Amino acid sequence: MYETVITLKDIQEARERITPYIRRTPLLDQTAMNDEVGCRIYLKPEMLQYVGAFKLRGALNKILSLSEEERQRGIITSSSGNHAQACAFAGQLLHCPVVVVIPEDAPQIKIDNARAMGAEVVLWERTYDARWAKIAELVKEHNYVIVHPYEDPMVMAGQGTLALEALEDLPDMDTILVPIGGGGLISGVATAIKESNPKVRVIGVQAAASAAYYESRKEGKCVGVEPLATVADGLSCRRASEINFSVIEKYVDEIVTVEEEDIVKAVRVVANRAKLVAEPSACVGIAALLAGKVNVRPDEKVVSVLSAGNWNIEDIGRIYVGEKGRSVT
């Protein structure tokens, strides 16, 4: 088990490093949703970030930390889409070649956006092992620098910067709800929160169809799962990461899971009440509240991280009119 992965100081330094390049997203007091979710709900809408996702924070922090020689060699990563777009944007900004290995069934908008920002896109099968085997092959051939989407401490520290913003905007928050996919976001957020104010409750939320961290916490060790199809494609995770699990075990108070119908309902609620277009992966915190998976008081101040908004518009439209939308494994 890792004793220290990142610290509050790392996250503060990340904020200084990336501030000139990112958008400081607001914290929205969403009173129109209070009765439905049973608390005073605040939304951190990272779909308003450049590239439409929180992932830009971590990608920029990592790439800005590289030497000029490393940047010129080029970077490579694998992602279901949002981290790929973030690396593409950062590479374009910093004049750094970028290669991204993306699942061939990822939402087309994520693939198109990465290409539009100048990244070389390699479409590959969805399984983690297959994609990272492809990356190893390309690194051996071209000497690229890997920017891992969630296991890299610099990436985690960058993601944690959104929690610093939320704490400034709502110093008396009681609880924060964070989606868990690979674990990088919650690693950064939980570290920032607990090392700033240990009284704030940190709750991670996974799709029940792909809940490796939920199962790992039950087992007390990292385990793998066979993920089922889910609308929350950005949260697909076959196995908990040792490095991220160590942070989660140290700082995350609780992990809950939500079913597909709850996620779809949450997407509609966020659109109808908050007027925000959020992808399903972003809405699992709201889904947990709607499904009663998190115990809250009516006066409790709860922040839900809306992590991204990159999804095929036609699939979002199907959800809005009452259909389920496209699922992937």
C-alpha cells in the first residue's frame, strides 16, 4: 500500500501551474433540485471546462511538468474519450505531439474532438489490457511519454484543483459526491478535501455495472470485476488501481453504486432543473441522491461533481425523451 501519493501542497502547486490555461468553473446553488434530492445541492459543472470535462486539469498539470525535450518527443495516452480530448487540447496549446488510443466504441464526439485538436487517434478494442499493450508497442517504437489518465500523481493533483475551488466557494460544505471510474478524480478531490477540512464527508459513486472500487472496498484489497454494459461509459473500470485505491482507502468515507435507471433519471433531472447538458458518467452523484443511496439531511450542503458533458447528442436526446441511450461495456 502506498503511504503518500499526493499531498495538499501538490494540489496547490498544480493550481498555480494550470490556472493560466483553464476555466474556473462555478459552484451552482441549485435550489430547484433541493426537494428532489433531499438536501441543499450544489453542482460543480465541469462540462463548462475547456474540452467539456475535468480531465483538462490533470492533463495540463502533467504536461506542463515535462521538460521541453520530453514534450517534443510527444505524449501518448489511452482513454474512453475525455482524457484523450484533454491531452489533445493541452498538446495543441503547448505545441506537443499527442497520440491517443481510444476504444473503437467510444462516443463519436470524443473521437472527433480529439482529432480536431490535432491528436493522432488510434482506435482500438475497449479492454484496458489490449489498449495498454498497444501503447507499450508505440512507446517502444517512438519513445513517447505516457500520460496515464488516473494513476499518475501529477494527473491526480491536477484533478484535485476543482475541490480547492469548491472549498473556496462553499467553505461550510458538508459532503461532496464524486464519480469514480479509474480513480484519479476522487484521489485528487479526496486529498484536497480531507487535508483542508477533514470534517467534510467524501463519497465516491460508481455505476453498479462497473464497480471495481466498490467491490475492492468490500474485500479490503484491489479486485477486478467483469463490467456489464452501462450508459456511464466514462466510468468503466475492470480493476481497481493499487495507487488510487490506497488514496481512496485513506480519505474516502463511503462508496455507493447506482443502477442504470437511476443514472438515466439523473441526466434528465440535471437537464430539467439545472439546464445543464451532462453526460451520464457525470450524473452518478445526483443518481445516488435520487435513489436514496446517500443519507443526507434537508439542511446538509452537498456538492455533486458533474465531471463532463461529452456524449453523442443523439444519445443524450434519447435519454431526454425517455429512452435509455447507448450503453457500452
